[in-house]
Amino acid sequence: MKKKKNMVKPLYTILLLYEDVFNPESDVELEDYLAYLDRTSLLYIGAGYDEIYHTIKGLKFLKDTATHRIVKSSVFHMIGALDEKDKEAAKRGV
């Protein structure tokens, strides 16, 4: 279960950083958010989560044109995909 938590936390951080980019009281800039997307995408492609990798790359492609709704729904979609992949692995006994 700890592994799953370690895989979910970076996804939530995507949303939090996105929100900080548009918060005038935050020091987080768009470049920080985009760099985080790059680093995080490597975690998921390395762990074999291709769908999550591609979704993160899509968010990076959209840059600041992605709305809060798109980023939030993408984050929760990725968490759902992570859950599904984990369920599949459990069925296989991995």
C-alpha cells in the first residue's frame, strides 16, 4: 500500500502546483509546474504506467491553456488508471 501512496502523491502535487501558478500569493511559476510535469512523467514511464505518462505529457503540451477543470479531471483520471493497473496486477498475483 505504501508503494501506491508513493505513486499517487505526485499526481495530487500536479494539481496543487497548477493551482499555485495562478495564485497571486504563490511564488510558483509556470516554468516550475512544467518542470515538475517533466520529472513526474519519467517516474510513471519508468514504472510502466504509459497512460499516466501520456496524460502528463498532454498537460505539459497544454501549458497554461489547460483549465483548472481539465487539470483536476486529468489528475483524478490518472489516479483511477493507477488503481485499475494495481487491481490487474493483484489479479495476476504480481
